[in-house]
Amino acid sequence: MKKFGLATQIFIALVLGIIVGAVFYGNKTAIAYIVPIGDIFIHAIKMIVMPIVIAALVVAVASVGDMKKLGKLGGKT
């Protein structure tokens, strides 16, 4: 089985999202079922992004070693 590249997967997901949106547009019952799934997805993304950003900052500051080399940004961090 052939594996698709990331760009192809994103394009397929975009097209499928447009199709699903067009099919369920204005359908109150379908929207009532889909909205909680979207909310869970958004909250999961927020929950994942913040620790990654904080970890990246900590690793960047720790890799410099000397606070004098880091300068003013090191003090703020």
C-alpha cells in the first residue's frame, strides 16, 4: 500500500472537511452532534501546545548555560 505525503494528507482532509460541511450545512441535529467533538479537539490542541512551548523555552535557556551569554532575555525568561 502506498503511503501519502503530509501535503497530500492535508489536502485530502481539507476536501473531506469541505464535503462534510456542505452536506451538514444548516442541519441542526448534525451540528448538535458535531460541535462537542470540535470543542474537545480544540481543548486538546490547547492542552498540548502550552507544555510544548514552555518546554521549548526551558530547553533553550538551559542550553545556553551561562546567563550572561543569554543577556536581557535570560532575565525575562
